Amino acid sequence: MLYTNMSLRRYAPIIILQLCILSGEPAEAKVPALIVFGDSTVDTGNNNYISTVVRSDFAPYGRDLRLGNGQPTGRFSNGRLTVDFISEAFGLPPLVPPYLDPSANMSSLAAGACFASAGAGYDNATSDLLSVLTIWKQLDYFKEYAAKLRSFQGEEKAQETLTEALYLVSMGTNDFLENYYAVPHGNAAKYPTAAAYGGYLLGAAESFVRALHALGARKVDLNGMPPMGCLPMERALGGACTEEYNAVAEEYNVGLRAVIGRLNGELSGARIVYGDVYGPVSDALGHPGSYGLENVEAGCCGATGRFEMGYLCNARSPLTCADAGKFAFWDAIHATERLHHALADAKMNTTLHVFL
Ligand SMILES: *[C@@H]1O[C@H](CO)[C@@H](O)[C@H](O)[C@H]1NC(C)=O
Ligand SMILES: *[C@@H]1O[C@H](CO)[C@@H](O)[C@H](O)[C@H]1NC(C)=O
Ligand SMILES: *[C@@H]1O[C@H](CO)[C@@H](O)[C@H](O)[C@H]1NC(C)=O
């Protein structure tokens, strides 16, 4: 009896492995949870629960979110965000729940949690400008989440979830556009050039990833900057992209790849990947036809599509487009679901497939 038990134990893993091969299904997703930090590009609704003017929990935001019955959720888009599509691609839920939603429970948050806050940046001063969550506050909430996960799943299982989870970090645009170029605050005011300020932001990004690693993160998708000079609000009169902003974004991205290379060599077990946003978004803006897009210069929301966003993009905004599927941008700054989906596909195909 004892002998049988022991051999069963010894062979059980092999039997399970064979069953998995036979059924063609992995026993468990390799990425059990998607954990998100950043700004409005990835905030699935946390700002609904803090006191800030940076919000989108009203129509017509969310109008094409079929899974949410076309209701606004606090996503700055007409539908789902890149992180929602990525979550689904990993076999996780199709919508990533915002951590601050009081109705979110640990059974749903165990498969993914979003700590991002629209308006946030790597620089504390950027987030403070609009009273949104700094990255460090986002990290504090993550620590609270990890503790809750330990009571919910038990120490061992929670440890496995936190180690195998994919951590996605996306921000930086607000540091340049809301802070440096608009109303330089705090650190931004101390740097003579945008490139020098970019160096400061890279330092903050590096500290953040080191802090995540110290808390157990191993798989990290650290996203670069988009072609921010091509956002409708930043385009010149006539619609041309502001090349100066794009050059700053590209220089930052070169620096970010160097930071990632260094961190991968230094941090034990780290698998940090560079999340290319610039390439796929430029490709969509440069070849709209291949993506089914007809307008890549103005946002769908409002009469001009050049300044309407947040409260200025509302149910009474006249001339909001009928079919946002033909637009790259939903409002003056934020991508449509169509562009988010294209970005998620590109990220899965070129980078994140290594974690599948
Ligand atoms: C947890 O939240 C999910 C999603 O909102 C819901 O479907 C589920 O019923 C909740 N579970 C409990 C135990 O409250
Ligand atoms: C940003 O704020 C956090 C606390 O919220 C603090 O620990 C950190 O030192 C600040 N960073 C800088 C560069 O001031
Ligand atoms: C990603 O790969 C899928 C499947 O191979 C393909 O259909 C899709 O066009 C690719 N998308 C991008 C953006 O590369």
C-alpha cells in the first residue's frame, strides 16, 4: 500500500504531463494574472474612485464596449484597451478589473488587477498636477493586493501567481505633454531640455522596475513612448505630426531599451521585455487602409476632434463620429478600441508570445 502510494506520487507528474499532451491543453495558463501600472492608456477605471477631474465615466466613453453593454467604465476609449485584449490572449478575463472598484472581489482580481491611473507619470509631480495616483501609490495598492492574495490563495499559491504573472507598465507621455511642455512642475522645471528630462524619467522607470522585482515580479512588459507628436491634440495646424515630440519619444525609447538590457543582466530571474508602442502605432497611422482606418488625424469625439477629451468629450458634444471603427483616435489624446486591438495583436505577435 505504502509502495503503491509512493510510486503513484512519483509518477503522477508524468501522468499529468501526458494527459496534457494528449488533450493538447496546458494544465494552467503560464501567465495566471495580468498586473497593470500606468496612465490612461491602461487605466480600466481606477480614477472613478478617486477625487480628480481626469475621468471618463460618462457617455460617450465606452459606447462600443459590448461586454459592458455600451456603458462607460472609466476607460478612456470607446471600448476595450490594449491590456484587455492582452489579458484575453493569455486566456484570462476579457476585461481587466480596476483594483479600486469596490465591487471587485479577490476571486476576480486573482486573475488580473489594474492599478493604473489616467493622468499619471513617472514623475510624482506629473501625477500630483491632476491629483491622480503616483506610480508609488499604485505600488502601495499592489502591496495591499499581494497581502490580500496571500490570504485568499494561501501563501504558496499566491507566491506562484505573483511570480508567474505578467506585469505591464505603460506611462511617460503625460510627463512630457502635461508637465514638461505645458506647465513644467517640480523636476521638469529643472531640466534644460526634454531629452535631459527623459533621462530623469528613465531613472524613475528603472527604480520602479527594481521595486517590482524586489516584490517578486519576474515577467515585465515595460512599454516605450508612442509617437506622441501624432496625437490629434499635438498635431500642428493642418494636421502634420509635431516631429520634435516624436524625436523626444524615440530618444527615450532608445534609452529604455538600454535600461531593460541592463536590468535583465542584473536582476535574478528577470524577464523584462521592451514593449514597442511607437512601431505598431506609427505603422497604423502610416498605413490606415491596412487597418480599416479612414481618419488618423482627429479624434472621433466632438466637432473638431483636436481638443475634446475628458469632460469636453461628453454626450452633448456635437458631431461625434458615427463609426469609431474607422478612427485611430477616440478623443484628442486617446486611441480607439480599433487601435488598441491592433497594438495588442502586434505586442502578442512580436514580444509577449514568449510568455504564452
Ligand atoms: C466576484 O466578482 C465577480 C465579477 O464581478 C462576480 O461574478 C462574482 O459573483 C463575485 N464573487 C463573489 C464571491 O462575490
Ligand atoms: C515620489 O513619491 C514617493 C512617495 O509617494 C517617494 O517615496 C519618492 O521618493 C518620490 N520620488 C521623488 C523623486 O521625489
Ligand atoms: C498577428 O498574428 C496573427 C496570427 O498569426 C495575424 O492574423 C495578425 O495579422 C498579426 N497581427 C499583427 C498586428 O501583426
